[in-house]
Amino acid sequence: MSEVIVQLRVAPPGAVAGAPASPAGAVGADLLRTGLRLEPLHPGATDPASATWYRVDVPADRDVQAVAAALRERADVRAAYVKPPAATP
């Protein structure tokens, strides 16, 4: 499993207030149609800047670079990158 980190241009409605928001509006809905799920990176964040960050777990049988590239093409996404694997000490 790989992880894509996503920053939206604007926090979805309800995300900052702590209410359970739809998973980032159109981005989340489009990802669900492909079998992927957008999850808040900072659940319960009260800071509008923190509420724009999300993560997507991408199964090993999917092209994680293609998922990140498709997200970067969206007008409502500011950034999307593949999180590097954790380094062992």
C-alpha cells in the first residue's frame, strides 16, 4: 500500500467546524468512483489550513504515480505527491 498526500485549494464545508464533512466534495466523490477514499490528514482540525490536507491509500495493484498525477491535474487540488516510504533508523 502506498500513500498519496493531497492538499485541496479550499477546505470543504464543515471540515473546520469539526462536523463530519463529505470527504472533500468533488475530489472525494470522484475518488470513490475509482475505489479510492480520501481521508483527512488532520481529523478534527480547527485550523483552515490544516483542514485542506488529505491522504489517499493506494493499493499495491494500482499505479500510485498515476493517481497522484491525476489529482494534480484537478483545479480544486493545490498539490498531490506520493509519500516516500519511512526510512529505517
